[in-house]
Amino acid sequence: MQGPIESLIAQCRPGWSLERDFYSDVEVYRREMDGIWRPGWLFAGHGCEIPRAGDYFTLEIDTDSILVIRGENQAIHALHNVCRHRGSLICDHPSGHANRLVCPYHQWTYGLDGSLLACRGMQDNLDKSKFGLHRVQAQEVEGLIFISLAAQSVAFDTARQSLAPLLRPQGFARAKVASTMDYLVRANWKLVWENNRECYHCNLNHPQYIKANFDHYNADDTTPRIQQEIAAVVAQSETKWADAVLAPAHRQTGMTVFPDAEHHIWFSANRTPLAEGYASESMDGKRVAPFMGDYRDASVGTLRVRTLPNFWNHASCDHGVSTRLLPAGPQLTAVRVWWLVDQNAVEGRDYDLAKLTPFWQLTSEQDWRICERQQRGVNSSAYRPGPYSTYKEYNVESWARWYLNVMREGVGGNCQ
Amino acid sequence: MQGPIESLIAQCRPGWSLERDFYSDVEVYRREMDGIWRPGWLFAGHGCEIPRAGDYFTLEIDTDSILVIRGENQAIHALHNVCRHRGSLICDHPSGHANRLVCPYHQWTYGLDGSLLACRGMQDNLDKSKFGLHRVQAQEVEGLIFISLAAQSVAFDTARQSLAPLLRPQGFARAKVASTMDYLVRANWKLVWENNRECYHCNLNHPQYIKANFDHYNADDTTPRIQQEIAAVVAQSETKWADAVLAPAHRQTGMTVFPDAEHHIWFSANRTPLAEGYASESMDGKRVAPFMGDYRDASVGTLRVRTLPNFWNHASCDHGVSTRLLPAGPQLTAVRVWWLVDQNAVEGRDYDLAKLTPFWQLTSEQDWRICERQQRGVNSSAYRPGPYSTYKEYNVESWARWYLNVMREGVGGNCQ
Amino acid sequence: MQGPIESLIAQCRPGWSLERDFYSDVEVYRREMDGIWRPGWLFAGHGCEIPRAGDYFTLEIDTDSILVIRGENQAIHALHNVCRHRGSLICDHPSGHANRLVCPYHQWTYGLDGSLLACRGMQDNLDKSKFGLHRVQAQEVEGLIFISLAAQSVAFDTARQSLAPLLRPQGFARAKVASTMDYLVRANWKLVWENNRECYHCNLNHPQYIKANFDHYNADDTTPRIQQEIAAVVAQSETKWADAVLAPAHRQTGMTVFPDAEHHIWFSANRTPLAEGYASESMDGKRVAPFMGDYRDASVGTLRVRTLPNFWNHASCDHGVSTRLLPAGPQLTAVRVWWLVDQNAVEGRDYDLAKLTPFWQLTSEQDWRICERQQRGVNSSAYRPGPYSTYKEYNVESWARWYLNVMREGVGGNCQ
């Protein structure tokens, strides 16, 4: 890398893509881990994956294995999955159920909240209260679990207050996971986000997605016919739903503006209408599962949630799709995609995976291919930052500003 | 690495092999990329691979993907394969045909010469003339394409004037590719060259090659019988060919002296007789394809061309074999070998791959194994530079001097 | 790594496990290579693998390939497997037989002791006496071969005097290799040793091992019944064997104390009784091969040998099992396990691999899984050194002290 990170940040021009080193340099990556990924609130998984006390899943953040486990009274505990005796991993399954957390090496035994209960074979004067598993901050909001590796307590209230009302009718807390797919995308995590923050690429790359949505129309190409169409769809919903939470919040073509770089707003949710004839983000627009949550009608468009640095979700009346990013190196991102349906839906009877998953599987994989091609290009010595479209890439520009602000300040990207 | 590159260079003794770090150190490799591979003229491929306007192939040099494309009026364009918008790779196929170069991400569209033709969705005031693809220097000489990533214009005239007359009768511009083979050789690129620059290793390693050639006889072991044999073969050719271009230029046993380290001569070509009974470098010495180029007779021996840092070719009356090196790391070299025949030759009727390819496939693969074994050995802490044979390794010595001169001066190895 | 190695060493608290960087940092690894692995005496293999002059095997230590070959008069030569001409590896097979060592590149030819015999093609004034293969120190003691890459001569006499009498009756010099298994364990070599130095983990991890042995009982859990049992077994042996070498030297439960960190004692051997009913470390305790060496009776318990930094062996009356570690990176260890039986034993008639190998194959693989899980845990930013059990991990504590002493002094770990 040419010079320190500060001078690299200073080189970036507003309205232009980032400098090359941001996508490959190992020092930049370390700074991101320490300044964004460790302090920030990260989406970990869904509460419905661990409904009973003792249910757990694990995830890897940078060098760390984190255990997310349901405790007594529905509490969520996030713990470093590392024995306090000699450092062995405690659970090496990606998910499971345990009444006690027993280290497989020497059977040190912890409670679901990480407290050390037993360590047979150790000297009697060992003070067990000092050897509980190191704790990680955790929050559950309407069925979504977020964690933070920050040493200091990090506020979550504003995010909760903003997200909860919009999330509630979707019923993720009463959902079940119908399918998951895991990807190792050979691209820097920021390329994945930049791709997510614009629909300029949608027309030719996402033939399925653009049939269902209005995002790819922008100030330069929204025709009167399209304006009429979206107005009609919006009106239809608003008539039906007096409730502000169910009525569309995003009434134009193009994408919702996010993030808000200047105010460090790292979360947002909104409801967006689907195209005429689309009850769900599915291949033919028809419902692919029973209604979720409070919905009794398909006219709710899509609920869209996104939280920086690692989560987005598109949810229709019948199913929701979550995407979680976890960097695995400067040029590698581990991505998991979940399909969620109502907890009472039965596969084969109420839904069919062959109809549920293709819309977002195709759209996701189309994007991973784009990101990998871009990574190979930005690695070139000939790569130079290029100009963003003011019509179509306003969110990429906001995203880059958010990122540069956080990197400049050297503190957590989503501390409120 | 012990100390900076300069002191490493200073440690090298004339007549002895290079110090260990030259074969594995990452700083040495970076210096080579910047001082030899980027500024130098690199063999890219054959003009006959891209005969029509819009035909292209790509290759990887260091971190860069380069697109070599035939333009209008037979022009050759070499372009950085990186979109000026957000840096995506434009062509991710190794070869193909395109009327326009359209970036798959947002459809920015370029002409065959790299000029930006369209970027729908961008603001109107964008000056398209400033966003053409970054150009790479390219030259075609008698069907061989060379490129240079140098920022400054690099002279090619002397090379062209020297090589063209010798290349012309071979007719590579009127050839076709009959076969290619790709290798990832786990050895530093210099080990591959050092192996190429001597035939001391031929006797036991290349049983096929030594039957056809005189290279492996040297001052210490050329017997009167061998001298008579080569004199007879030379005389036969000279009688037939008054034309200096077709008559053998190299009339002794042993290898042509190359490179000329003191004058920075990075290219050479010469004609060398084959052993009695050999019409072609084939397993049994018989022709394996129709005559190429201007040849109407097998008595033309072999035309041999080599250019530093990455190309050599052995061509008989009926076929030519090109070898291209591209470093892929301090201990990894990507090698492509091409077999070329006359453009009108038809597989199955005029030539048979099972007869065409074995001679050089075997000889090449024998060498790759040698190089990989040597890499493992020079990695040892016990490796110390050893003495070159003055009889048999004079060219390795020249090669090492050429290399050290270029590294010392820190500029392009083959700038005339 | 936080600061230099010295400050890292200074951070370590007696009685607690090592700091995180010791298990992953590349600078620590380099220091270990230079301070422990290169100067130290390393177990290389068994003399019975290379019985005749010209028999050889190779092994990789750090970047170096070492050739261990039987010379004339039963001498053992250890040589750098690197030609003095241009550095090629000479033998690239893991084992074989050669009357002369001929480099495959240019046929430089060496004797079994590494002296250069011929280099045809070189100038006449080359002084062959200066181009013998670089030698490595080698010692054979009762069929076990040790080597040292130290530049200076390293004493071996004390080790030989201590080990030889105990090794002799086992007859490794008159043995044969019945089977070998190779593993690449994804863990730092020290985790493998720390695992080896305690049996606190045995109860649940080694169901086979604990049936045969008393190691897993310690001061905190040895009941009178167990004390009686071991006393009975010991008494039985002592009655039979007046000879101190055959009688058990370790008469308690728990593991022999090793290493002796303060006196740099890097080797030890002792005889330990097996549980009642166990004639051999086999699945059912029955013999699985004919008696080895001088044994005529099963009441010899197990002979146990260990040498730092890379060897241990458990030998019963009928077979011995050797384990050799070779680091292949900060988080990777190459392990080979050998099963040895009497040289006259015939597979199928005298022994059956399906009965011979499972006991130690299972026990070994159980340990590799433990070590790999621990490596993943100690990589976590949440890992902190934990307390050792004074009852059960006294040897791990000694081991850590030995290691830190050697690292602090920056010299060979096992120079007497």
C-alpha cells in the first residue's frame, strides 16, 4: 500500500469509486476488522433457529468463533467459543443443542450463560467465578439476533425502536428456516455492498428481479407509464392499509436512500410496493408459502431491512430472505442466505423449495459473479476510481461516504 | 531476505549461479515485475489466433488482465481489461469475438480500440473521451504479437528489423494453431530460462530431443565424427539455399550464444541444421504436417527464435512450437505451449496431433520436472551458488549477467 | 505480534498456558526453527528402514530436504539433498536405494558419504574436494537415527548413555517397519506436545488407551484399589526381572516427569507397567506380534522413550510405535507414526495389521482432533492463558518452562 491508510482515505474523491488498496490491502482489512467489524452490531442469525434453552449456533468473525445460545427465560447469550482452561474450541458443530457447555478436551463445564460450573481435576483453590466464558454483547429484535464484539457496551436502543415496529408484522420471531445456502465469494466485502446499493446493474444481470420490482427505474428513465404503474400499486395498498406500518413507505421508483453517512445511521427498514401482479418475490409472482406474521393479504409489497456492515433482508407476504456477510480475508467474503417461512408451514404441503428459493438464489448468484469479476478488475494496476452515476449510484456514493467516515474516525461504524 | 536487493546483486559471482533469494524472495519478485516484466516487450500470442476484427484473447501479467484484440484494418490493440466505471473485468473468457466491448456490470460500451462509445445511465456532462480503456503498447511482427505495459513508448524497430527477415519464410502470419497446452510450473521463471539456456542436461533428460539436434555437443565432447556429420548437413543446406535467410546461420555444435548481456540484446533468431535423417523435430524425424510458409523442402533445419523475458520458438519446415512464460508468483510460472501448422492444413487429413505434439510435449514436460526439483533444492538453507561449466553453460552465464544488469539498473530489460 | 519475542516470553506466567502468539505468529515460528529445530537433535527415522549400504530415506525440516543414507560399514550419513552445482534436489523419492547419488539434472555424482566423485562436462580445474554435499550431523542409537542441522558439532554422548541400556532389549535395531501412517495436523507443534504431556484429557478422549494404562490416575483421584492394582502388577514384574533395565522404573500412577526444564534434559526413557491383563498396547491387551528383541515374556510393561523436540515411542513386548513431529508452518505439523515388529515376523503369519495398528491409530487420531480444535480456539482474540492443574498438568508446565528457557536463551533446545 502507498503510505498509511489516512493518506489513502484522503485520496478518495467524492462521487468516485474507492482507491484500489481498499479492496485488497491487508492493513486496510485489519483496520476494518478493528474499526468496523469488531465494534459494530453484526447480524448473527435468527432467533427461530434456536427456539429452546440450550439450542445454539456458531459463527466466525475474523479470528474468533462465537457461540450464540438460547438461555433460560428466552435470553440470548453470545459467548466466545473458547475454553478458559487451555483455549480449545468448545462447540465445533455449526449448530446443535446442549444442556451444559462441556469442553471436549478436559470437560470443563459451563452453563448456558457461560459461567464455569465445574472443572474436575483442578486444584481446589481455583476461583471458578473468574473463569466464565468471555461474553459478547447480544440483542434480539423481533427474531433477528445481533451481536457486538466491542469491549464497551454499545447502544442498541435507537436501532430497536426504529426497526421493531416495521419488523413486527412480518413475524420473524414466529418463523422457521426453510432453507439456507452458503457461499464463499472471492471478492472484498465492500464490493458486495456496493453491488447491493444500486440497481444500475439490474436490467441485464437480474432478469427475474426486475420483473417484480421498481428499483431499477431512476430519475433518468422513469417514464410516465412507469410512474402511473407505481402510483396505482401504491394507491391500492394505501386504501387497504390505514396502518402506516403496512402501507408502502417508499412510493417512488429507484432505491431507498441508505445509508445516511453523516448521521451514522447504520440501519433502516421500509416497505416498498411490488410490480402489478406480484404477490411475492417469486419466479412467477405468485405466493410460494402461507402468509407470514400478521399478514392476511398479499398487498403488503416487500419489507426491506438492511443493517451495516453485514445484513439485508427482503420479505414478501409469504417468506423472507436474509443475507449475512462475514469477511474471510481481503478478497473473500463468506455469505449465508436464509429463506424463512411461517413456523407452522410444512414442506411439501404448504411450500415447495423448488418454488421458494430460485428467485433469490438466482439473483444472489448473479451478484456474486459480478463481484468476483469486479475484484479481478480492481486488482489491476490499471484500475483507477471511476465516476458514480448521479441518477443511479447515489446510494453507492452514500455508502462510500459512510465507510470513509468510519475509517477516518477509527471507531465502530454503527455505534449510535 | 538478507539486506536490500542491491547487496544481494553485489554478492553474485560471475560464473556462479545466483544467490538463493533470487528464486523465492517476494521483494525480488516485485522488483522483477516493475523492472523487467512491466516495461519489457512480452510475447502475448499469435496474430493467427485473432484473424478478424473483433477476435480477442486475454492474458494475465502480474495483477493485470490484458485484452489483445484485432481492430479495423488488421490493427492490433492491447487494452487493460478493466472498465473505467467501477473496475469490473470486461472479458472474462480467455478468447472470443466481440463487435463492441461491453462491460457486463453496467454495460459501458467500448470500441475495439478501447474508446468509450456509450455509458447509458451516467450524467450527461461526462466527457466520454476521458474514459477510454487504458492502452497497452502492442506490436505484431510476422504473426507474433508483443505487448509492453510500459508507461512510456518503448522502441521495437531494431527487434522488428532483426527478426522479420528470418521469421518471414516460416509463415506464422499464415498459420493456424493446431494445439495448445497450459502448465503451472512450480518454479521461479528464471529457473525455467536457465534450463532453456543450456543443453548440458539434455543427454539423459531429453532422449527425443538429442536425436534430432546437435546442441548437446560442446567444446569438450564434439568428436571428429560429429564435426563431420554437422559439416555434411550444413553443406547440403547451403548448396540448396543461396538465400542467407534459409541457409543455416549456426554451423557448429552447441547452442547459439544468447543473450548478449552487455548490449541488452533481448531477441535473436537463427537457423540451425537438424541431424541427418531429421526433416522435422518429430519423434521419428519425419514431417508431421504440410510445409509451412515459403518452404518447399525439408532441408531448412530449424528456425529458432527467443525473446526475453518470456518467449522461445523452434520451427521446422512443417510446424512451429512457441513457448510463453508468465510468472504467477516467486515460485510459480504459467507456461503455454502452442503448436502451429500451415493455415490450410486440415486435422486428420494433413496432420495428426498424436504425431505432431509428442516431441515438444515430452521435451517440455521433462524440463518442467527438472525446474520443479531445482526449485525445491534452491529453497534449502544449504543451497549455495555453484560453478557454471565453461564448456556447456556459457549461455546460462550470459543469461545471469543480462538479468543482473537489468536488475542493477532497475529499468526495462529489453528497452533497446 | 505485540512487540518482540522477548516481551512475549516475559508475559508468560508460570503455571499458566502460553500466550496466543506462540501458536500462530510467524516470527515466533522462525525463532523456533533457528533456535530449536535446526540446532537440536531430531529423530529422523529407524535404522532398520535402511539396512544395507545405499538404502536411504529423505525428510523435510523447515525449508531443507535431508537425505539419510546408510554408508559403508553400517555408517549413517545425513546429507543436504541439494546438488552443489545448481541446487537441484538429488533424490526426490521419499526412500530408495542408490549405489551412487547422481543428480538428475547434470549427473554430478556423489558417494554415499556425499563426496563429489564425478562432474563430467565441468572445466578440468574444478577442485572436486570442495563440492561434496553439505553434511548434517547424524547419530544412531540402538536403531533410532537422530540428526542435527547445527553448524557446530553437538554432543550426543549423554543421551546415548542414558537411552541405550533401556532401548537395547527392545531390539529396534533388529526390527522391521510393519506400517506407517502420515498426518498433516492443522495445529502448532507445541499444542501436539502439550497434549502429549498430560493424561488429564484421557478419560473421555481415549477409551482404548485408559484400559491399558495407569497414566490417567493422578494425586487427586488414585484410589486405594488402583494403588493396589499397580503395586501388584509392579511386584509381579520385579519378581521376574532382577535386571533393572527390564523391571518397571515408573511405579506410580500418573505420567513420568518430563522434561527437566532447568537442566535441559531433552531425552528420557522408562519402563511402566501395563494394566492387569494387558500383555501389549492392543485393543484387547493380547499380543499382536512375536516377541521383540530380548523379550521372552510379556511382563515387561511398556518401554517409553521421548526426545525433544520431535519424538516419542511406546513399546510393548511385541511391537513398538514411534511418533515423529516435523513442523510445516505455524499452524501445521507433519506427523508420521511407525509400527515396528521383530525383523523376522511375517505379515499374515506372525502378525495382522488389522490387530496391530488400531490401538495407536485411534489414540493418535483422537489427539490430532483435539489439537486442531485447540488451535482454532487459541487463534481467537478472546483466548487468554489459562491455569494448569497442579495434579494433572505438571508435565505440561515443565514442558512450557523448557520451551521458554530455550526460546529465552536463543540456542538449541537439546544441546547437552
